[in-house]
Amino acid sequence: MDRRASVLRKQRQWGMSFLVLILLFLGPPAWAAPIRGLSPRTTFVEGSALRTFGELVHKEDGSQELDIYRIPFIAQYQIMPDATIAVAIPYVEKRRRVTSGGTTSVRSTSGLGDVRVTGKYRFWHKDVPFGVTQAALFGGLELPTGLDSERDNVGALLPISLQLGSGSVDPFIGAAVGKTGRTHSLEGGAQYQINTKGEEFELGDEVRYDLTYQYQIFPPQIENSQLNLTVELNGKHGEKHELAGRKVENSGGDTLFVAPGLQFLINTVVVEGSVQLPVVQELNGTQPETDYNVLVGIRYLF
């Protein structure tokens, strides 16, 4: 009996050791939210998060180039486990180069962009071992804190593409769903933004949609850390802008981008980077097309 009990104890010990090894190999779920895409997540380490990143968008169309630099500062606060509120304050710089007859002219603007306030409510979630399935609704306002009437040296209104803000209060609403497992997560969402009339112009309404797949490349070789590979599809449909009561023919259209990226999480800090590349660009009229979009950022969860 003693020998049988000893064998059973060893079997249990080996079984527990094997289970621990499996769990270490599988690692914890990738809890960092998508780099660019919409997400239903509302929970963080202690309930809140700070985030900033640098983003460069390069657009080109034969004789003209447009570079857009963005550095937003984002504060997100968890009101309760299923509800958050976030405020994004962006610094924006835009630079346009036009070449004609061998001569290149440069126009640029920089300063505060439009502040964005977002509220999110996770109305459903189902916890499972090492993961969760969840869905959320969100909405908010984009506020006219960026200048929308920038002019050149002779007083002419700069193109809409160079303005820092919309000059209007623009509401938006959307929904997101997601499933997170041991080493994989899949999240997606859609958003509709109503752009109202500003002092100088009216941007066209926008529909945004995203799908994000995330894979945990390695488990916590360093305690409380993980490296995640992300692949995102980011799409947008934009209606034409209006200026002086008339439709701007060279505006609006449909775009779809693929954005591979990496996230490294250690303790409560996430360092991330992503490169967005065009898949589809069906733009109205003549507009510069996006060549690439590079984003590098950091988040602090607390």
C-alpha cells in the first residue's frame, strides 16, 4: 500500500509539474489593446492608463507631397469595471510640398488639433480560463480646439488638408467585440462620425472599421512580460467635404490598410510600433495617396 501511495504521489507530482510547464509555455493572455484598431476592452492593471505615440503619415500624388505628424496625449480612466472615459489631446504638424515648373513651394501648419472625448461601456462579457469574450458600445465628441482658418502670407485660406481642426463639434458612436485566449486574440469594431459645419468648411461624415489579430510570440521569459505580434486591417469610408456650400470633388473615398506591429509588455508598461501600408485606395477626384503610416508609442497602465 505504501508503495502504491508513493507511486500515486509521484504521478500527481509529475502531472502537476507537466500542467505548470504547459501553463508557462502558453503564458497569460495578451491583454494589451490593439495599437490602432477599435477594442471592447475596459479593464487595465489597476483601472486606468496613460498613452502617447508619434505618428507619421506620408502622402504623395505626382507633383505634391503631404506629411502629417501627430503626437497625442491620451488619458483613460476606468469609472467602473465595465465603463471608461478617455481624453485625447493631439499635437499636429502638417507640411505640404508642391512642385511645378521645377519650383517647389512648401506650406506648413502646426499646433493643437481637435480634442477627442470618448466614453465606453462594456455591456457583455464572458470570462473563460485564460481569456474573455466581450462586447462594448462607445461614443463621444470631437471638439473644435484646432484652428480651422489658417491662411497663407497673402491672406488666402489654406487647403482643408492643411487645417489643424474641423471648426465644429463632431459626435461619433460605435461598437466593438473581441475574443481573447491564451495566445491569440481577435477584435473588431466599427464607428460612425457625423462631421458638422464649421466656420470655414464642413468635413464629410466618416465610417471607420477595424479588425485586429494578436498573437503572443513568447511567454513571460522575464516575469510579467510578453511580446505580441499584431496584424490589423483598418478601413475608412469618407463622404465629400463642403466648402462655401459646394461639394469638394477632390475629397472623400474609400481606403483599406494592413498594419503589422509589435507590442512588448513588461509589468505595467507597453512599448509598441506599427507600420500601416495601403491595400485599397479608391479616392474621389485627384488626391495624394498614402504611401505609409508609421507609429511608435508607449502606454503606462496603473
